[in-house]
Amino acid sequence: MTSGGSGYIAGRRGRACLADGDLMTDDVILDLSGLKCPLPALRTRKALRSLAAGSLISVICTDPMASIDIPNLLRETGDELSGQSEAGGRIRFDIRKASI
């Protein structure tokens, strides 16, 4: 699947689906390219709410402010930033949903 910056799942591994409202248990990629602050953080928060504990989500952003906003969001939610990288103007955040 592709989102074109709409903030929907760009790709996923497995059968989980955010649109169903069910908890996602498989790893997902959320492409937020083209969205400006505060939308990447808000859409990431919404996606995290739908994840099952222990799930991995990779969030891709183009807004430089996301480098500040996403880590701050994770400090609030208690979820783990397991990796962050930047290439070609895109910032990738690998996030592990905290177990409660």
C-alpha cells in the first residue's frame, strides 16, 4: 500500500490492519512524508494507540521538526525509540510499543 503522505500505512508485514480498528500485532510502516508539524507526531500517536504491546512501527517523515517531536512523544507515551536514521531527506523512526 502507499499513502502519498496521507498518513496511512505505507506497507505492512502480516495481516493486521489499522483501518479495521483492531489492535495491530504485526510490524508496520507509517509513511508521513510531506506532512508538517504537528501532524507527524499526532498521526504517530494515533497509530501507537492501535498497536499491540511489543509491536514495531517504522515511521517515515520529511519534516525536520519530527526529529524533536517524535522522541518527545515517545517520552510521554513510554514507548521505545529503537532506532532513528536519516537518508535522502527522509527521517525514519523505529518504535517498539511498550508493554503495559
